[in-house]
Amino acid sequence: MKQLLRTFFLTACGLALAGTAQAQQQTFGFVNTAQIIAESPGAATARQTLEAELEAFRVELDRLETELDSLQTALERQGSSLSQTARQDRQQELQQKFIAYQQRASEMQQTAAQREQELLGPVMQRIAGVIEEVRQEGGYAMIFDAAGGSMIVAADPSLNLTEQVLARLRAN
């Protein structure tokens, strides 16, 4: 029985050591995706296009906000001199305008998110593809994102693949 336990224990230790040795052979790397996105060809152009398109949304929302503020101010100024019915009508108008403002803001937000995906989606796919190429060619088991909050506390700088990814993106 002791011999069986000893054999089992030695086999388990051997498997554990083999697993440790195999894990030590795996290579890991990391990239800073925030830097890659910021420096990636095409990303800056896509962001500029998006910002220009979003400016029209901001102008429209500012106009609607100004209109709401004017209605609110007029109601507060004239509130005491208005009849009960007129005051209620103005309050209802203000509420309807506010609801319309909220709906328009929501529509704009959805349109902006969709447009961002249209403009930046291809850039992000290209980045992901290059990172995968680097991972496969370098034999990396995993590549972590140092900018993504994966909490890399310390790492060998030679495992930083950010510049390698950027170089490939620039070369394409």
C-alpha cells in the first residue's frame, strides 16, 4: 500500500513538474492598444472625420438646449402674469420640447456610435489581425493589453510588442 501511494505521489509530482516545464516554455507578450490606436495609420483620419461629423450634432443639440433654456426663462419670468391655463400650456410645451430634445439626443448618440463603428471598425480589425499575426509568428501563447486594465505590474520590456505591431501597420 505504501509502495502504491509512493508511486502515485511520485507520478503526481512528475506530472506537476512536466506541467510547470510546459508552462515555462510558453511565451507571453503584451501590447499597449491605446498607443497602437493613437499611432495607427488611418485611425487619426477616421477620428478626425468622426469629430467633424459629430460637430453638426453638437451644434444641433446646443441649439435645442438654448431653445429649452429660453422657454424655461420666459416661463419663469412671465409665470406670475400668465393665467393658470396659459401657464399650464407653456409648461406642457416645455415638457414636450424637453422630451423631443431627449429623443433627438438619443438618436444622435446611436448614430454617432454606428458611425464610429463604421469608421474605426476596419482600423480595429486590421490592428487585431496584425496582433494575431505577431502572436502566431512569435509563438506567443497569449498577448495581453497593457492599456486594457489587465494589471500588468511588471514585465520584461522585450515582451512589449507594441512597436512591432505599429511597424507592421505602417508597412501595410
